[in-house]
Amino acid sequence: MRCKTLTAAAVLLLMMTAGCSTLERVVYRPDINQGNYLTTTDVAKLRVGMNKQQVAYTLGTPMMSDPFSSNTWYYVFRQQPGHEKVTQQTLTLTFDSSGVLTNIDNKPNLTGSNASN
């Protein structure tokens, strides 16, 4: 009888702690880096008046471009360390109709929620 009680208690304890968030920290999660990693020195090389070829030579190809107009390029870098919050850096470059850089918009370290996948 005592063995059945201990077994039932152990099973109950195991089931209760299986969904516990403290055990989630024990599980290894790799760091996930996606997109264009740009340093501040890379961004500092940009100048208004550069053409698309010069920008692509300096930063590489963009992660995305505007689907409705080829005059906006997006360099996005998203970093998700194992159990920490997601950070994202977005660099938006706008060109005029002749392909000359007219605007540089750098939004660093936008923090998102840590979604469990």
C-alpha cells in the first residue's frame, strides 16, 4: 500500500512540474541570429547622395525591398538569444527615382516579446 502511495505521489509530482516554467531554463536553446548584421561603423559609411550600387557595395544586399517600389531597402537584423528577449535593428534606406540615396532611418534595438516556439 505504501509503495502505491509513493508511486502515485511521484507521478503526481512529475506531472505538476512538467509544465513548470522553472524547468524551461534548464533546456538548451541556441542563439538565433537572422538578417543583415551591421555595425555602427558600417552605417556611418553611408552618405546621402550615394547610388544603389555604392550602398550595396558598402552594406551588401538588403534583406528586403519594398514590393511596390524598388526605391526602399530594408536591412533587418533580428537576434534571439537562448532565453532572453528578442532584439531587432532595422535600417531603412530610401532612394529617389534615379537611384540616389535620399534618407537613412536607423532604428536600433527594438525589443519584442520572448515567444516560446
